[in-house]
Amino acid sequence: MQNLDKYKDAYLREARQYLDTLNSFLIKLEKTPDNLALLGPMLHACHTYKSISGIAHYSQTSILCHAIEDVLVGIKKNGGRDAKFCVSTCADLLFQCFDFLEASLKAVSQDKEELDAASFIKKLQALITTQESQIMNHESPEAMEEPASLEKIQSIEVKVERLDLLMRLSEELLINKLGLERIKETLQNPELSNSVDTLTRLVSDLQFNIMQSRTVPLNFVFNRFPRLVRDLAKQEKKEVNLEITGGDIELDRSIVEALTEPLVHLVRNAIDHGIEIPEEREGLKKSSQATLKLSAKRARGFAVIEVSDDGKGIDWDEIKRQAVRLNLISAHPAQEELVNAIFSGMSTTKEVTQISGRGFGLNIVKQKIESLGGSVKVESQPLRGTKFILEIPLTLAVFKVLFVKVGPKLYAISLANVERLIHVNKQDIKGMLNYEAIVFEGEDIPITRLNELFNLPRLDLDSQPIVIVKKEEDRLGLAVDELGQTQEIVLKPLRIAKEGKYFTGCTILGSGEVALILDTANLILSKRKIVSRI
């Protein structure tokens, strides 16, 4: 098999696609067992999976696929009599086989031997020979269609490592381009200016296309949930219908991969805590089958992902009792404190189950989403359900910022969070008890002087430049010394910085200087805590 090693990546990629097909269509078949047309794509995927495994000398996988194929053929032939019974009899074992195939693929991807499938093959063969399946035989499915005539190649597979390398190289090009732009402004040479302008356009086009090639649809993550929901609902003896929309929205690959964990926690939380058992739902005049929705949409430079259920909603009184007992909130908390309490790691579940119960899930969700530069909101109504709203940036690599000057230093603010740029007379800044504020569009907006926050010298300005930033419904004015340009920058991770909680990272300027990128969410939160004490 040594001469086949170079094809292993292609084999693994194809095998996973066929396995996804088998999982997704079996979930549909389990819901609509009379729709035996769903067996067609499954038989096609299983037959091809068997063939490529045999060619690659993965004999255990090939034999198991053949046994699965026999069961599918049996369902097709016997389903006319009692499709529901036939599908329900086979579904659990088939899902177990699919899980086994996934584990075997993981072993192969780690340069290990494929797993021994003997026990599952015996179980499938026993299933075929049961009394209800006696008329099943081992005929192969209908012959595959002849391949169509060869077409021109429209796309190719590229390893992620190569795309990451291209992104890093484009980031270096961007930094050097910024340096050339500074030189252009200094020298004022027409020929140099034309060359730099052309380079700027080419670098922007290059970056755009590389970032486009790194994007993947959210379905890359969403498609895993029908199977997860099916298994969890069955384990909890609940009936759950999963609705997915917006899976075609594309985000940077690194963000999509990072979303898997928080979404799994939210789905588990909904099934375990939110959705009632069928008998309880019927007693509340609800459908015995709950609805769990997973949706996504774009909004102003962000992706908004919602996980909602029509369950019993959050028991805010119980949250309050537990949070007060744990000294997480005051005895008379505002609703915002209660919302924050559910993300603190506390749990109201009296029994720890395999699904959840220790209270870490929502805490992990909040930490993960905020590490991506996003935010989490929750809405809940008694007996009507709960909705978690995740707002995340479309990319983490390159984005537009506004540069501001504070003392001798430059800082960057993401344009996605900037609402308005204004100048106010210094006498229009109101001194409150322990903070300052301005009136803008009829609303009192607290301000933070960045020079005081970062211990930098303060200028006595008659006209104070202020950047109004917004996160969800909260506004904050950032008082700076000077407003700079907007620019596309490369985000670099921040290693060490004083008052590091106020920064999300840094960027390298064309001059070689490092500019810190402000974390507007933390700045708003810090000011909100000060204001709420009054």
C-alpha cells in the first residue's frame, strides 16, 4: 500500500463527503420513512465509499460498507410493507456504523491502521437475517450511471497550510505597502506615486481574493447538528425538530472552526434545559415536538448567529436565588446582572447528566465568542422559549480601523464599532459624580479620556475630538487628542501590554511602529460598571 500513500488525503476527503451524505440522508429518512427515494443517494454514497476503500486497500472499511449497502437494499425492498418499522429497526445500528467509520477515518488520518470492523459487520449481518428482514438479499444496488464526458476542471483542492502561508505573505506585503506610501508622501515623486498607487490596488485585489479562498460556508459547521440533535433528543426522550437557515453565509475558516464548540454547548443547553418532554409540552398546549432553530445572517460587517428554542424559557427567579446564594449578584439585581450571571459558570441543574449540568457550558460560550471579537446576547420568555444571539466579525485577519492619536501614541479602533466622529466644546462636557458625559442626539453618553486611562499627557483642547463607539445598545465616547485616517490593517496577536484588557491586538505600521487596537467592548463594559454604581 506504500505506493497509495500519496492518495491518502484525497481518499480521506472523499470518504468524509460520502459519510456526511449517509448521515444527513439517514436523518431525513428517519423523519420520513415512507420517502424511500432518499435511499438512492445513500446507496450511491455507500457503493462509492466501498469502491474507493477497496482500491485504497482499506478492506475492513470496504467490507463494512458492503454490509451497510445490503441493509439499505433490504430497506428499499422491504420498506413497501412497513417502512417506518423497517427504518426504525435499522437506524440506530446504521448510525453506530457511521460513527465507527468516522473513527476509522480519524485513525487513518493519523497514520494508524484502520479499525477492525468485525463486530459491526456481524451485527449488520444478524440484522439482515432477522425474521422481519428475511426477504432482504445481498444484491448490489442498481448499476451506477456511466460517467459523463470529461469536463474542464473548474476547481481544485488546496491544502489549508498553503492558504495560511499565502495570507501571511499578503500581510507582509500590506505592511511594506504602508511603508512605501509614507515614502511617497515624503518624496512627492510622480513616477513613484504612480507605482505605489498601482501596488496598492494590486495588494488589495490579492488580499481580497486570498481571503475569499479562505472562506467556507457556515454549513461546514451547521451540517453536523442534525445528527447531534437527533442523538441528544433520543437520549433525553424528547422530540425535537431542527430548522437550519443561513448556512450558505461564508466566513473566514478560522472563525467557522472556532464556532463549533460554542454552538454545541448552546444546542446541548437547549435540549437539556430548555425543551420539555412531550407529555409536559402537551400539558402546556404545545406541540409534542419542539422546534430548535439555528440561523445566520449578515449585519454591518458582522455575522449574527441565533440559536433559539420554543421551550420553557429561563427561570429568572431561580437564577436570582442561585446567583445571590453564590454572591455573584446583589440582592436586588437589575436584569442585566441576571443575564450576566448565567454566563458566570453557575448551574441551576440539580443533577449532572451526560449532556450538561455543571454550568460551564455558557461560560465557555461567552469566553469563546468574545475571544473572536464578538458578543453574546440572550432573550427569554417564560413558556415561550430562549434565544441566544451571537455577533461575530466576518474575518480576524485584515479589517479597517480608524487611527487616533493620544499623547505621542497612535491607537486603532475597529470601524465596525465606530458610530460617529464629533468635536464638542470643552464646556459642553458635563462632570457627573465620578465620570464625564456629553449630550448627543438627546442622549447622555458617558466618555472615557484615553490619556487618563493610559497615563498619557493631556492636552487642553477647546474643541475635543470624540469617537462614539457602540456595542449592541451601549454607547461610549472616547476622548482623544487627534482623529487620524481610516486604513486597512493586519491584526497581530498581543503578547504583553500594560492594561492589556483594553486591547484586542496590535498592528505594525509602515514606519515599523506598533499600534495597539482598542477593545471597545471592554471599554464600554468598564464605563458601564462605573455609571451603574451611581
